[in-house]
Amino acid sequence: MNSIQIIFTIARNTFREAVRDRVLYNLVLFVLLITASAIFLGELTAGQESRTIVNLGLSAMLLFGAFISIFVGVSLVSKEIERRTVYAIFSKPIGRGEFIVGKYLGLCLTLLVNILIMGVGVSLALAYVGGGSLVFSIWGAIFLIFLELTILTAVAILFSSFSSPTLSALLAFFVFIIGHFSASLKEFAANLGSSFTRLFFDVLYYILPNLSFYSFITNAAHGDIPPAKMVGGAMLYALCYICVLLVITSLIFSRRNFK
Amino acid sequence: MKKGSTGQMFFALAVIVCSFAAVFGLSRFLEANRPALPVGFEDEDLALQGARLKGYALGFEGLIADWYWMKSLQYIGDKIVNTEKAIRIDDMRELNPRLLYPYLDNATALDPRFISVYEYGATVLPAIDNEQAVKLGEKGIKDNPNEWRLYHYLGFTYWRLKDYEKAADVYGRGSQIDGAPDFMRLMAAKMKSEGGSREIARAIYRQMFDEAGDAKLKESAALRLLELDSLDERDAIQTVLQEFQSRNNRCANNWREILPLLQTVKLPNAKNFRVNKSNELIDPTDTPYILDRAVCTVKLDTAKTKIPLK
């Protein structure tokens, strides 16, 4: 079996295991409930039902998608270690890097399925209230949300490769928060006098993932479709960043002693 | 099943039922004994710095803008419900809605393309605070320079404030925008010279009625159109009353006496006079006009009519 086959086998098994996780179903169900409630909430918005559904539905998708990415992501590796199945896995000719990439791709596939289900829920809600072209135009924003979650998953896996699940989840959540306003922090720092502060925030801006590149929910509520340049750039950014994270994770993981 | 475990099950169920019953009772007790909030609390601006969240809201700015929008509607709705008077959406001075502008301002700060907020502000704010109304309108145009509707809303605001020159200027700017309807050019051309005319008012309210997404705003525009129709009717009725008086040296005793004369009068916009089953002349909201024989004039029944009185 070559590396690609190994990776896909691990990814497939990871996907199968992840879809059995009840927490996943509850989170997806919760998002669908929130989307449905947006229909009723829309009655308080004087004719802005479609906008409310998009804002609430996609925001819930992002938030709960982040929970899925973080909590499933941090447990991907730690579960194998706890159950001691890592010994069985690495007794076979499977590289640590292949294992990490396979696990990561499996979770991304799980996320994709969840995002698709939630996205269909939002589209159906929009169709119900007569949302017109919004039913289709939101999928650009949904794709960007998916890309953001793939980055967050890689972050979660990185932390879980050297830290406890609880701490990893906390750190990944901080990265999610800071990643969204790192651009604003940089602007804020530019107005400060101290060059050290400016340097610090500049470094933070480039090292941490800039998740604001993937924020398109408010625009989607106005029927905007992300331009091809933006989507292309976001995909490349995600790919590069994920490569960095997975390589670092593989390096850390390859030095880890499970005994 | 063992006796012991059955007993435990029943005990557990009993505890659950009793505890829930206690929670239910305690909830009602606590609600009834909650200390009253200070008078005017509903007007305290506790959460009105939302605009500062821009850039820090994790991409949820639109959702928070929606929240401010809903809060503004609820805020006005609560004030209307709690007042005993009939309040029109375009004249809410009596409610003193102090927080309305901050709510609308925050909504548009977080989502500058939230056009409905500007539309609502243009209808509601001029009667409350001129400066705030203009400020919101100017902000909308600054953030959305290619949205012709915003020029219309600001022009409408200036028109309501009777600043016809500024209204004409704004309509002129808006008429240059791609996709702006002929209405904007008409307003730009006629506003300076005819800003106070009924023709302009009718065109503006007709446009507001056609464009309004909100039912309340539509209703407000419809009532204003009916008001204009009523003004035309009253002018025509007054002319006929004066004609009758000059012919007969007395005022008409009732509407029946002048109905034949009214049939020869043509109202603008192909409208017709209407009478009810008692042969009383009725206004566009189906309320009978009052004939004030003392001064021989026609008046609205201010107690019953839905026609705006201001």
C-alpha cells in the first residue's frame, strides 16, 4: 500500500468513526433548530426574514462547526492514545505523518457532510420564506465557512499532538477568537505609539490564521457571492496554512513516545 | 425486577416530581416578588455601544445588527403598547423614543448596507429629532453612495423638514445614480419651486408606498395619500359650499343640499366623492365629514377619522 492509499484508508475509518459520535448529531440538530427558529424570529424583523435566517443560520453553522472542529479534532489523536490503539496502528507500516494527514482528512470529510446538511437546512428555510436567489447565493459563504473550519481543525490537531484535550480545546478556541480579529488588532496597534506593540501585533497577525478572510456572512445576507479571486485566495491561504500546521503536527507526533 | 430497585425508582421519580413542582412554584413566587425596576429604566442606554464591536464580532456583525434592528422595533412597539393614545409611525414625539436613534445607528454601524434601517429612520426620526434624522441619512449615503434609495430617504427627510433646497440637491445627486427611477429626476426638477405642493407630496408618498418593505411604513404612506385626497375633497367641498352660500344667502343645512353641485366637480387623479348610506359625505377613511354651519366650512371628524391630523 502506498502513502496515498494509507492516508485514504485512515481518512475513511476516521469518517466512519466520527459519524457515529452522538455529539455531532446533537450539534447539527441544534443548528437546524436554530435555523427553523429564525423563521419565527423573522416575524419580529418587519420584513427581514430572509436576512435573519441567513445571519442566524450561518452564524450558528460557524459557531457550532467550530465546536465540532475543536472538540472532535482534539480527541482524534488523544482517543487513539487513550485506547492504546496507536500501538496496533503503528505496528503496521504506517508513518506518523500519514496517520495525522489521514485523521485530518477524515475529520474534514465529516465536517463537509455536516456543513452540507446544515447548509441545506438554511436553504430550505430561505425557500420557505421566499428568500429568492439567497437560497443559492449563500453557498459561497458556506464554502468559506468550511475552509475556515478546515484551518481550525488543523489547529486543534496540532495542539492535541502535544497537549491534553482540555488545554488543546481551550487553545484552539482562543485561536478561533483571535484569528477573527487579528486584522482589527493590527489596525488598533498601528495607532499605538509603542513600536514593540506594533511589532508584537504584526507578528501575531502573520503567525496566527487570519480567519476574517473567511467572514462573509453579513455580505451573504445581502445576496453577495464571494468573488472568484477572494475564494481562490482563501483556498490557497487555507492550503498553505494547513500544510504548515500538519507538517508541524507530524514532526511533533513523530517524536512522541507512547510508552 | 428486585423490590429494592423498584423502591429506588419510585423514590427517584417522587424526588423529581416534587422538585419540579417546587421549581414551578418558586418561579412564580420569584417573578411576583421581583423588585420593580426604576422608572424610566427602559430608556437607559445599557447596550448602545455595539458599534465598537465592529471588527471584533467574529464575523457576526450582521447578526448583531439584526439584534439592534429587532430591539429598535420592540422598543417602539413596547412604547406604543404601553401608551393609551393612538400613535402614528411617522409622528412618535409623544413616546419620547430616546433610544431609537442609537439602536438604528448601531445597526447601521455594524452593517452599513442594512437599507431597511435607513428607510425606517427616514420615516420615523424627522418627527422626533431633525438632526438625528439627517445624520442617519447622510451616513447611509456615505456608506452606500450608489444606492439611489438612500438619496430618496434623505431627500424625503429634508422635504418633511420643509428644507426644499437641500431636498432638491439630494434628489439631484440621487438621480445621477444608475438605476434611479424617473421619480428622482422629477423631484430634483420640481422640489425647489413646488416643494410644498400636493403634487410633490403625492409623488413622494406614492413612491414610499410602492417601495416600502415594512407593513407599517406602507400603512403610513397610504394614510398620507388618503390625507392628500381628503385635502382635495375638502377644497372642492369648500368651494361648493361658498358657491351655495353666495347663491342662497345661507349655508347648506346638510350635505344632501350640495350633492348635486358636487357631482359637477372633478377631483384630481380621477377620484370621486363618496357618500354613506345616510347620504353623508365621507372622507377617504369612510368617516363622515362634519359640516360646521356656524362658519360654513367642512371639517374632519377628528375623533373618528384615520386621516393624519398633523
